[in-house]
Amino acid sequence: MKKDVIPPKLPLRFFRWYCHPKLLKHIEGDLMELYNERVNQVGKRKADAKFIVDVLLLFRPGIIRSFGVKHLNNHNMFRNYIRVGWRNLVRSKGYSAINIAGLAAGMGVTMLIGMWLYDEITFNRCHTNYERIAQVYQHRTFTGEINTTSETPIPLGTELRTTYTNDFKRVVRAWWNGNHILSIDETRSIKVGNFMDPEALAMFSFTMLKGDHRSLAEPASIILSEPAAIAFFGDDDPINKILRIDNVVDAKVTGVFKPFPSNSRFHELQFVSTWDLWVSANEWLKMEENNWNSGINVFVELHPNTFFDALSARVSNLKSDRISREQAEQENPLLFLQPMSRWHLYTQWKDGRESGGRIQYVWLFGIIGVFVLLLACINFMNLSTAQSERRSREVGIRKSIGSVRGQLVNQFLTESFLVVLFSFVLALSLVIAVIPWFNELADKNMD
């Protein structure tokens, strides 16, 4: 090589220092060849600058040589770490028990709180159309205060279904979940049920074990939950059997559905019958069909690419336009859509605005869970630090016989991992043991 095309010496030395010996000859040859071409094309100054950049870019894993101690058998070394860590834990039984028990208690409490939070946050998410379902609410003013309620006029369901077909995919009128007497022959039982429009089965994504989402098409029909069907008919097929409701009307069993999970608004339902059947059994409801001051539940499912706020604005004055002017000025009724995602956590209202609900407990217990886990971690670190003086002699001896810093770090990390692993297993055991009691306390059904 000519003297005038020698690359910068310092970058070249740096490259030769960090490059793996097996790759040095090949990569350096390529660098020199590329450098000579650049000298002829752009000049030596620019070629030197690009050479320095190339040397820095090559400083990466796969090319850098190994500067640490090379372990001949990592598997055996790892086994040795575990063996020594286990011996240290056994040697200090009291310290180990306190450390493991404290960390396990913190982890166990955090797990329980985490399960409760997950159950609350995922409430109603079992419904396939969760993101597009809403219930119609209304604001009304009484004595200067705005009262918010889910009760809406009976004619509203028909109005939304006929006038807003391009906005709502489904509209369902429904009563409230309540106890009703179901009977067949001499068998009678009180079951929790509701009366809804037939579209409810598709809207709320009922899982039908017998029948389908059209099972309530007939006015005098009823569907049962699987446990309720077994209670009345055992192993017999319940389809087309006749049940009497509240000793007033008869309904034909047209389907069997799987009960909703416990974190659903409809988890208590043991039967569902039709809205028309409920009206036929209650004469006063027939008289209220055109009364915009009556109250029922109205659920809606939006078409894709439609928004709750926009539709709320469109239907807000439906009631005020259909009642007397004097009443409208006095009550100022405003309708709006409350998304399913807010039914469970945002249930408190003040002057027409959401003022809280179970969401406050979600935040509170979430903060408590993080705080408990943080305290457990701090306690774990404090106990580990307290052992540092006792372990200092061991560290000195290990260094004197040739141990390097990385080996010592791996040893202590392995011991910490063992403590965390034992604590995690113990925490899981504690959670499994107390989950029945916790479910009873929190009114949940988690597993």
C-alpha cells in the first residue's frame, strides 16, 4: 500500500483491538479495499472521514471480541448458582421464612385486588356488540335539580324503531329483572326473569344451547337458562313445553340459553319472555302505550361507524316535543344514550353530570394494590440489604479465589430469583385458599 493512502492510524488500531480475531483479516481487507476506492473517487480527506464512520458502525455484537471470562459449561454454572442459593436459604431459615412470607403476602393481596379490578373493568364485555350497545337515559329537572334516570317513555321504543332506522340497528324495550313464579303441573318455582323484545337475543349475544336468536319471535314464547331448564324438565327436552308465568299467562318454551358470566348485568336471568306477553298480562301497560310520562328500559344497538354523542343530540328532544309545553318548560326532559361501557362503573349523577360510582373504588383499590406490592418489594430489598454485612466475607473469599464481578452478580440474582419463585408459589396457594371467602365478601364469582 502506498504511503499517501494509509487510513487514519487511531481508528485502525481501535478496529483491530475490538474485532474478533477470526473476522479481523477478512473485514480489514474489505475496509482497505473500500478505502482505496474512496481515495480515488472523493479524495483522502473524505475517505478518512468515511473510514472512521465505518469503524464505528462495525462496533456491534457479532463482530466485537469477547472480553469477559468464558464459561466452559454454563449449564453446570447455573446449577451451581441454584445449589449455593438453596444452601444459603436453608442456612438462614428465619431470614428466608420472613422474606418469603412477606413477599408472598404482598403478592397474594395484589393478586386478589388485581382479579377484582379485572372483573370490574371487564363488566359486560361478554356481549359481542359491547362497543355499540347503549341504554336510553333521561335528565329531568325537579325543584331546581337535574335528576337522571334510566326510565324512559314506553312509546320511545316504537318511535326509535320506526323513525331512526338508519341510526339504530336494533331497538329493544325491556322490563326490569325480577322474581316471577314459573309453574308446570305441580312444579312451581320462583325464577329471575325479564320481558324483552325479540331482538334482545341478538343484541345481547345470548348463547343459545337450544333454539336460536329468533326463539322469541312468537309472542307467547319463553326461553330458559340451562339450570332452570334442568330444574323443570330434568333430562327431557324442554322445547315446546308449556310454562305458566305468575299464574296469569302461558308461554311455550322455544329455547335454552347458557347463563351469562357473573360480571354481566344479565347474569341473574333464568328466563326471558317477550315484551308483548308482558303487556298482555298487564292491562295498565296497554293504556300507557302512548303515554310519554311512563317508564321502561329502552336499549339500542348502533350501526357501525355511528357515534353515541351524535345520536344523543338527535334524540335529546324527542320527549319534550311530545308532551305539553308547560310540562316541557318545567321538567326540561333531555334524552341521551349511555354506552354499555359506563353502565356498571358510572352510576352516580349530580346535576346532569356523572359524579362517580364504582369507578371510584376501582381507582382506590388499584392504588392500594400498587402500594401493597411496593411495600412488599421495599421489605424484600431491606431484608436483602440487611444480609449484606454477613455476606461480605463470602464475597471477599470468592474474589480472592478468582471470581469476577459478573459471577457474583449472577449468584445473588439467582438467590433473589429463588425467593421470588417460592413467594409466588406461596402467594398462588394463598389466593386459591381464600378465593371462596373473598368471592363471598366481594359478591363475586371469580376463579
